[in-house]
Amino acid sequence: EIFHVASLPGFKRLPRQLVPNERHVMHPPVYLYGWTISRKKLLKYAKDNNLRRYVQKMVWSNGDSDSDEVDEDFEPETVTVYDRCLTIETALYALAKDVGLEIRYQCPLVSVLARGTVLVASFFALYSNYQLEDAPSRDEVTTLWEHLRARVGVTKPPRWLPDDDEFRWRQRCWQ
């Protein structure tokens, strides 16, 4: 089933059957609207625009690595490390903000089913079929697409693709 769903090309427009409806017994799978995007290009964009993000990380070391004795008093050391995921997310938010658009989806870089496989963290999702009320206007999407094309080389129009975790129909839980 997953290979069949992954081999579908994605939708330009969301079919009515995939719009959630409280009256139906079954909930449709989660479909996300956005673009396949290169993480490498996003990292370059972040570097070029001073958007790199760093985090503090605790590293435990015993100080004297030449010692054969086991030292019970390991001292934690705080080091600053480059965070690629946070950098990519920051770049996506910045690109949207450049055109006055607020990203409504919780985590904009997601994994989807496409091209016969799972595209891991390579899809810039604006919203899902469960967030249609908060969807940006068509003009806002077009403006963002033009900006993405100019800044990070996104050439294909946005599509609806299935989420890699919630791609199955599921029964409604009645209360």
C-alpha cells in the first residue's frame, strides 16, 4: 500500500474526497501542500544570509583521556554546535517572512510519500488538508513560489502529497 501511495504524482488541486468532514465515518489521510525542496540549497541560503543556528550541547569528558583509572567525577562541558535542522527551519521561516507570509504548519520541513519512496525531510509544507481554514490565499502562495524560485531554485509548482506517517484512511472515533 505504501508503495502505491508513494508512486502517485501528487495533486495540483485537493480532491474533495480528501477534505475532512465531521459527518463521514472515515477520516482521509493527511495530505500536505507545498514544494519538494533541496536541503543543500536551503543550507547555502542560510549561510549566505547569516541564518545559521547554533545550540549548546553538554559533552561529558573525563579530562585526562590518557589515564587508565576510571574517574567517577566526569565533568560536563558545554560546547556550541551547528544545528542543521534548526538552520533549515529558520531559512524556511525567513523565506516566508520575506514575502509577508506566516507559516501555519507546525514544522514546515516534513517527510512525504512521492516518486515511489519516502522523501525524508525534503518537503516544505505550508498547510495540510486538516488546516484548510488557515490556508494562505492563492496570491500569497504564488508570491512565495516566485520568491523560492529566485532564492533557492524551486521550479515546480506546489502539490498535495501524502504525509509519510498518516497516509491511510482511518475510522472516526465517536464520542
